[in-house]
Amino acid sequence: MRSALATLLALLLAACGEKAAGPDMAAILAEKPPATLAAYGLFSDLAAREPAKGVVAYDLVNPLFSDHAAKHRLVFVPEGETARYEDDEVFDFPVGTVLIKTFAFAPDMRQPSVDERYRETRLLIHKPDGWAAFPYVWNAEETEARYSPAGAWLDLTFTDPQGNTIQTEYRVPNQNQCKTCHQLGDAIAPIGPKARNLNHEGPYGHAQLADWSARGMLSGLPDAPPTVPDASDETASLEDRARAYLDVNCAHCHRLEGSASNSGLFLGWSVDEPTKLGIGKHPTAAGRGSGNAVFVIEPGRPDRSILTYRMDSTEAGIAMPELGRSLIDADGVALVRAWIAGMEPAASGD
């Protein structure tokens, strides 16, 4: 009897001494990242993928293509803090914010939730001196993900959404490579959480931006924030769908502050100057990447456009994007080709 009472007392004392479950700000803001994903406290049950209190699921109108991976996005904004709304750029998130993105594959990506396996989780953390990126790779049992600053190569075999059998080496980028896509001037920054990418019904079945505002995560939300069409929605205009695809897949590098700024090709949603979009534009440098074409986009001629040539390649030095994929996004290529094919050809013809 005394043994049972002693055991119960020990459990009660241990419970009283435990810190409250939830995100651990000391781990989030630590100079050296924890060795394991669990150490951040972002999940109440890591193996069950249950986010902790205050960690909110979100998604984008159009996800960036990453070899057909399914992506599970979460965001943590510290209690008592809010992200400040921006109309065109990524929201101004407070220090301590964590953006969590997990990449997963199923044996058959036509049914991505069936026997899905988590492969990697990338964290973007807003530290006091700016954003920092940390890659974590999941173990075979999917019970833990470990910090992997050198990245990883993962052998994958799966059926893609078109029914093709895919065997590939999937690349988890190393910590330094994160800056290639996330470069914003001399710093790194998030890519996806902009008003136009978030303004739709989110994973909780509510208007996502209004939900963020109601949760106290977002301040300054206007009555009519911008949005982009779903690139797969054939009821939307072909141009808008193609522009939305290029905006999320390419514009983070192809912008004035991005790693591809020297190309003079700017593919953001708000760009309206045809030459900056590549229409009738000569490349800044010729070579293998041009495929002997002379225009980035030659109106009416997708087969003679550098943009589609590079999108439709997996060869190093030619393929665009340079990082983040080892496969061709056939649907994306077809969409951009159709957009270019529908443009009025130049009056000079050939």
C-alpha cells in the first residue's frame, strides 16, 4: 500500500514540476538548433503529427512543386504577438515565429494520404537577427526527425499523379542551399505566406486570412485582400493560372532582391511589363541554358522559348528551378506552354 501511495505521489510531484506543454521558446530562439525536431515542442505528439497548442495548420492556393511531394504546413506565432499584414510581400512576422513545412510521399501519389511517409521537415525561424533555416530528416520509423545541416539524398520509388512509376534520388537541401531560394537581398526570408497565396479556404474549412485574424495571429487585415487563382482551375483565365504558377515557383529567385536578379527576368504576380516577364526578351547570357532559342518567351512559340525549355529539363545547368526538384512538373510545363502558345506572335513572324 505504501509503495502504491509513494508511486502516486512521485507522479503528482513530477507532473507539477513539468513545464507546460507547447512550443519551447528557449529552443526556438537558441543560437544552436536542437538535435531533434521534438525538442522544439511544436508537436504535442510528434509520431502522431499532432501540433501543439498555438501551432496552426495552413496551406497555399498553389504549392511550389517539389517532385510531387505532399506538404504539410504549420505556423507558430508566439502568444501575445501578431504578424503584420502586407499586401504584396510576405507578412511581417514577429521574432519567435516558426514556419514548419513537412514533405511526405505515399506509395501512390494519386492517393497521397494512404500509407504516407514523412521524409523531411524544414523550419524557418525568425530569430532576433533575422530568419534562419533548419532541415530535419525523419527516421525510418517516423518517430523522430534529426537536424541535418548537410542535407540528405533519399531513394524514393512511388507512382506519380499521372500513374507513372518514379524512381528518384530526392534531395533534402543543405542549410546553405536554403538561401538560394529564400534570398531577399542579403538576408533570407519566407516565400509562401503572402496574402494572395493564403487567401482561400484553409485546412480548417474557414477563410484562412480571416481565421488568422480571429485567432489573433494577424493584424491589419483589409476587407478585400488580393488572391490568385488555383493554377489547376480551368475556369480561370489561362494567363492568370500560368502567372500564378510562375509566381509561386519562380518569382522568389526571379525578383530584384532574389538570387536570379541578374537575369533581368522578374516573374512576380504584380509585374506587368512584358519584357520583364520575358516576353520578347533576349537572355542576359546565351549558352546551354538557352537551347539555341533567342527569346525567354517567344509569343505563340513555346518550342522556341527558353522558359519552357528550361522548365522541361532535369539536366544540371539547364533545369529551372535549379534546386528543389529532380523531376519535371509536367502539368506546370503544359500550363506555361499553353499560355505562350496563346500569345499573339510577333508581326515579323519568323
